[in-house]
Amino acid sequence: MSMFTGMNISSSALTANRLRMDVISSNLANANTTRGKYVNGTWEPFRRKMVHVAPLNATPFDAVLHAAMGKSNPTPPSGVKVTKIIEDQTPFKRVYQPEHPDADNEGYVFLPNVDPLKEMVDLMATTKAYEANLTTFNATKSMMIKTLEIGR
């Protein structure tokens, strides 16, 4: 395992969490956008987006257990990657607003499927994960600096 493995893992998580924060910010900014995408001649409201994150090399539990018992050498952990950004397929909110320019003949408007409360909770969790990885990165960096100081 490399001396920089811990820093590489933390930096991959920092990158993934930063992207998650950007997507959540986009969701919040478009929470009332009724014209998000033009589909088949009509406007569709903005659809909430979600980020999927996966490990770079998923090691099964039994391989880790055997390595801990000294029976094998699994590949070391190497961080996470964003696999895809998908659109949430939950239905749009239908609200009665006859004065809205995008209202249908009955006076209803379809609003995005973005729940600001849910987005804020996701943003808080992502921010805490980002801070935890930043703390880990800085701790690893300070340990490396201390190790170099021993050699003086």
C-alpha cells in the first residue's frame, strides 16, 4: 500500500461530495422551474437529479476477512467514483394555480418533484461527509509531515 493511499481515498470522496453538493444546489435552484425540458412538443418541469457513488474496487467481505487473518492479500481500498447522475422518476406535483402561464385548461400546473426539505437534509449530510474527508486528508498530511521531521 502506498504512502498516499489515504490521501487518494479522501480526495476521491471530496470530489464525489463536491459534485453531490453541486447537484443538490441545482435541484434547489430549480425547485419552481416549470419549463425544464422540452419533450414531444410540450414543456416538462425540472426533474430532481441524484448522484450515484460506488467504490473504485469493491472487495468482498470474505476477501477482507481472509486478508485480516493473513491468508491472502486483497487489493487495497482506493476510494470512490461517481457512476452516474440520474433523474428522479417520482411524479410531479400538481397544484391548482389558474393564473400561472403554464396552467392547463383546468387551472393546474405541474411543478418539479424537488422537495426543498429533503434537499437541505441531503445537503447537510453531504457537507458533513465532505468535512469528515477533509479532516482525514489533513490528518494524513500532518502525519506525513511529522514523519519527515523525524528524519532531520
